[in-house]
Amino acid sequence: MKILNTDEIKNSLIDKLGSHKFTNKLLLLSKNPTSEVLYYKKSIIKRCEEFDIEYVDCEFDKESPEEILAFINTFDKEDGYIILAPFGEGKDLTFLKDNIEIRDLDAFTYKAQGHTMEGSTERLPQTARAIVRFLEDKYSSLKGKHIVISNKTTTIGKPLAMNLVTKYATVTMITRHTADQKNIIKNSDIFISAIGRANFYDRSYFRDGMLVVDVGTTYLDGKIVGDIDYGSLEDVDIEVLTNKRGIGALTTLMLLESLI
């Protein structure tokens, strides 16, 4: 097993952010946040402070969608926001997706999602954009690559699949109800997992010569754990981008890059 990292991309983003003077703000919006949301938010705040970016950390509780919208739209249209999901129980998000007016940094609104359907990489949700950035940095072309994605959300799986299809990759999206998952994954060139189930995929899912990208995050015993059981892959001829020094290291930086 060969462990990959995104250090080179990360360092180029740090240089870019460090040379820019930010005048707009970042709104961090959460509602009854989970431990994973709090972990991600903490990493964003740390980077904001590092690059002298003003941020507003707002945790909602029982506010109505109308009250939340009124708060968001009091900010300047050049200020950016991110909805940290899961956002409460997820109810009434349609109202917010239709009506937020300030800069959408994570393809939350239907308008931004429409751009991703047309293949826009710059308008992708940040995790999906980070994955594309990594793949484009590793391969000169994705044409003909068979890529399997284990995630069907509008923040990762769906927009990522559409973007990779526009790059002429062959994309298969699997869910927990997909039959014969092991053979589907084994027959792929690239497997991308973001299901949030600790150590779920073991050696039996993989073969020599694959690239595995682990985007999963599960807060377990005080640590963030990925979807892939790395211990079972030690003697497999496989490349793995783990959830450490991987996509997560890029996502926060690319979020801030979108403020420029």
C-alpha cells in the first residue's frame, strides 16, 4: 500500500491565501451541530484566524427558515457563507436554497447546483472540488477512467459524478442498496468513499492497481476515522489517499479560496 497526500496542492493554496488581503467575511452557519460539524467548523476558524479573515460563527436552534434567511441576507453580497450539514433535521432547506442572496461558497443554492450540472468545477461544493483538484493533479486526463463513488449527497456524490462525466470518465455511483458492491468496486480504477462509516471497506473490496480516495469522517473515541480499513491493505499494491493529509486538508483552504 502506498499512502498519498495532498501536501503540494495544500502548500500552493496556503501561498495564495497568505498573499491576499481579505475584506469580506465568512459566515459559518450551523443548526444543532453534530460532533463532526463542530470538528470541521473548528478547522475553518483556525484557518480564518491564520489568514486574518473575519468570520461570523452562528449556531441556530429553533429559529424559523424566515428568521435564518433574514439574518443571512443582512450581510454584504460579497460576504460568503457555508451551511454546515447536517443542518438540524434538514427541514425547510428548500426555502433557504431559493432565497439566500450572498455569496454561496459550497454550492448550497439551486442556482449554484445548476452550474455544477454544466460541469463547472469552480462552482462545485468544496469537498467535491477538492477531489477533482486532486485527480486532475494526479492524472493528465480522466478519459476512460472507471470511477466508483460511494456517496449520493448533493454536496459530494451527485455534483462530483456530473463533473467527472464531463471529463469523459465512466462513473458509477453506489448506495447501501447496490447489489454486488465488492465486484463493482474491484472493477474500478478509482474508488471514492464518503459514507462516514469507520473502517467499513476492508481488503475484500479492492485489487492491486487501484487508487482509493477516502473522504469519510467519523468521530470515534476522540479521533476522526476514515471509511477505509487501512490495516487490511498493507500488503496490497494499491494507492490510498487517506482521510489524513488528504481531501480534508484541501477542503477548508479551497473554501477560503472561494472568498477571493
